[in-house]
Amino acid sequence: MQVGHPPIIAIFLLLLGHSMGQLRRTTINRQINGNRTHANVKAEKIVLAAKYFLVDKQSSQTTQVLTNGFNLEYTIRVCIGTPPQCFNLQFDTGSSDLWVPSVKCPSTNVACQEHNKYNSSASSTYVEDGGGFSLEYGTGSLLGFRSRDTVNIDGMVIRNQTFVEAVDEPGSAFVDVIFDGIIGMAFASLSGGITTPFDNIIRQGLVQRPVFSVYLRRDGSSQSGGEVIWGGIDRSIYRGCINYVPVSLPAYWQFTVNSVKVRDILLCNGCQAIADTGTSLIVVPLRAYNAINRALNATDNGEGEAFVDCSNLCKLPNFNLNIGGSTYTLTPKDYIYKLQDNNQTLCLSGFSYLEGNLLWILGDIFLGTVYTVFDVGQERIGFAKLKKNSTYGIYRPTYVREPPSYGIDYSFYGDVYYRYFT
Ligand SMILES: *[C@@H]1O[C@H](CO)[C@@H](O)[C@H](O)[C@H]1NC(C)=O
Ligand SMILES: *[C@@H]1O[C@H](CO)[C@@H](O)[C@H](O)[C@H]1NC(C)=O
Ligand SMILES: *[C@@H]1O[C@H](CO)[C@@H](O)[C@H](O)[C@H]1NC(C)=O
Ligand SMILES: *[C@@H]1O[C@H](CO)[C@@H](O)[C@H](O)[C@H]1NC(C)=O
Ligand SMILES: *[C@@H]1O[C@H](CO)[C@@H](O)[C@H](O)[C@H]1NC(C)=O
Ligand SMILES: *[C@@H]1O[C@H](CO)[C@@H](O)[C@H](O)[C@H]1NC(C)=O
């Protein structure tokens, strides 16, 4: 009888070792590419409108091209082909395609020329697919074709991954951005049924559990933008429990928010929300947008952007989101951006509006305050509170008085405050 025990223990230890070994971590990079301007916000909204299949009327009516793109983005390093050709890709839970610029793009396409490009002739594992791809923007389209190759994310080798080689990128939206392309982390229904990288990771047994989890760092001093933990959950990152809610519809990472309140105003009573790491903003329906601006005494510029008085930030209210019975609070430090516009500092509300949108698109303003578990297997999304610990997520000293208003450049309101006291 006794003889049986050591092997059982050995197997147990082996399994334990195996499961720990499967928790791969990928560093999310965050690069600050100059000063955030009003034009960045506009460009971000044009890209968002395309992503959510909304026509951005503002942009299609004017000749103003997509200047500047974004300048604050969360990216990961992904390599394609054999030998590997590496790219810096936006980590986007709000879309499902993987696209990179192609060497086949015309020399006139500046966005393509200024980024890393995939060359299928230089890869021994390339397989032709031939499918087409287009994504409509107000001012043009992202055009490309599908190819297949081996994709390597931090040592996870995904075979036969279908992706898009982009040959035409619209306007100048993608010219100045730090990312070469995008890796979409939402469900395959958004990519026309093309197997997503994470679905292939699951099918090819590269993770033990069909889950990835993410935290984003928001402190301005660091280039480390957080981490993706593949195949599981790291208990050292959060405190309390993970609060799961079902995915309402497996396309975007969409779920129900019970309520959102500011002062005693109910902004949403059972509304649909989306967790989108690919936007910095929170985009809300028009009625909520107007109510928020009244609560913040913010002035809309006629283009769906609202500005508050920079000298009054400490008097602004908190927002409380009730998700699955737990409350998540956004403070002014989370939702106010300071922008530079012609020598002038403007305080932009992170709550924005897009014509025709009925969803609460929760971008980095919200996702930067929590640890998020994207549970593909059980089609649910979980949120946990970050440990109050400077290693992870946001670390903020107690908010005691108004931050200083000296040379604020690209930073979040909260970051400036953080650095001032550090
Ligand atoms: C950002 O703005 C600050 C203050 O206006 C300025 O000193 C700095 O040169 C700007 N940086 C870039 C990259 O434009
Ligand atoms: C693509 O790779 C092939 C094979 O290595 C090489 O001959 C060709 O010059 C490359 N094309 C470009 C545009 O770099
Ligand atoms: C590669 O993927 C394509 C598209 O998903 C599929 O049709 C094909 O059978 C796969 N090939 C292999 C060898 O798995
Ligand atoms: C924060 O948490 C991590 C992981 O638990 C730990 O290694 C680190 O020492 C903690 N840092 C502080 C400042 O408490
Ligand atoms: C609201 O903003 C306007 C214009 O910025 C200002 O004149 C007014 O005093 C503000 N009201 C409150 C209650 O803060
Ligand atoms: C910004 O301020 C500097 C110095 O005060 C001035 O020379 C420059 O013309 C101003 N730029 C704009 C766009 O107002």
C-alpha cells in the first residue's frame, strides 16, 4: 500500500509545478509619445467610431484628417513568422482582429512606412490565405488581406494563426502611434468567425485555463504599463474577491452594469457596458453624457468633448459603478485629463459621446483602476480591487488638496499629483 504514495505525491507536485509554470506573463508597454492634445482625443474618437460601427459625422463632414493618432497606448510585443518578425501591437479587448502593416503597402502610405512591416517572403512558415479585410473609418478605410503564420507571444508559439496584412491605413490616424498594429482580444464573432489568437492559444493547449487577466498601470513615470497574465489569475495583484458577471453577448467584452451614480443622479440603471483596453476614454450614451456634464459643470465644445474648470478639480464628484453588486469608484484623478492646446492647459472630462452609441464603453480610465479577468471559457468577466501596493496598478497618496498647476504636460491629473509628492 505504502508503495503507491510517493508516485501520487510526485504526480501531485508535478501537476502543481505544471500549473504554476503555465501562468505566463507578458509585460504591457506604455509609452508617452509627446503631449496629449485635443487632436489626439478627436483622432481616438474617429477610430472608436469605426470600431463600434458608428459613423463619426464630425469627421466625415470636415476635411480634417486623423492627425496625431493617440499618444498614450498600451502595447505588447508579438512576433510573426520564422524567423520571427516582431511588432509592437496595441492590446485591444475591444476588437478581434490581429493586423500588422505589410511590406506590400505602397510607399505613399506613411503610417505603414513608418512602422515595422511583415514580409511573408522572409518567413518559412507563411501560408497564403487570400481572404480580404477592410475596416471603414469616417475618412477612409483600413484595407488588407489575410495571411497565416506562426505567432509568438512571449514564448507561446501559436501555429497557423490567421492575421491581416494591412496595405492601406486611413488618413494619418496611425502615423504617429507607437504601435505597429493591433491584437484584438475580444470574441471571434467580431472577426467574422476567424479564429482569434487567444482561441488558438486555448485550442493548441498553450494555457491551462481559457482565461487571461490584465492590470494597467496609470502612473505617468513608468513605461511599464502593466501585465497580461495568460491562463490564470495572480492572487498577489488583487485584494478581496473577484466579482464575476456574465458576458451578455460574446462579441465585445460586454456585460451589464447595474447602476452608475454621480452625486445622487442615476446615470444608468441596468445598462450594457464594454471593457475596452483600446481606448483611454469612457464613451457614454447622449443622455448620460449631458447629465454628467451638468454634474461636473462641464462645457461641451459641440463635438462631444467636455471641459471643466481646471481650478476646481478637487470639488468634482466621484462616480460609483455598481457591477454585480460591488461598487467601483472613479475619482476626478481617474477621469480628468489635462491637455495642451496652443500653450493653454485644458481639463477634459474623460466621459465622451459618440453619435448613435448606446453603450458604456469603459476604457483605460476604468480598467486602470481594477484587475480584470477575461474568462473566455465561462464567458464571464471578473473585476477585483487592486492591492494598495505601489507595485501594481495605481498607487495614490491620500488626496488632501488641489494639485499644483505647474508645467503639466502629457500626464493624467492623478499622475502629476503622484509625482509631486514622490
Ligand atoms: C510638451 O509640453 C511641454 C509644456 O508645454 C513642453 O515643454 C514640451 O516640450 C512638450 N513636449 C513635446 C514632446 O511636445
Ligand atoms: C522580403 O524578404 C525577402 C526574402 O528575405 C527579401 O528578398 C525582400 O527584399 C524582402 N522585402 C522587403 C520589402 O524587405
Ligand atoms: C490552418 O487554419 C485554417 C483556417 O483556420 C484551416 O482551414 C486549416 O485547416 C489550418 N491548417 C492546419 C494545418 O491546421
Ligand atoms: C506589493 O506586492 C507584491 C506582490 O505581492 C510584493 O512582491 C511587493 O513587495 C509589494 N510591495 C509593497 C511596497 O508592499
Ligand atoms: C459653472 O461653470 C461656469 C462657467 O465655467 C461658472 O461661471 C460657474 O460659476 C460654475 N458653477 C458652479 C456651480 O461651479
Ligand atoms: C506659445 O507661447 C510662446 C511663448 O509665450 C509663444 O512664443 C508662442 O507663439 C505661443 N504659441 C501659440 C500657438 O500660441
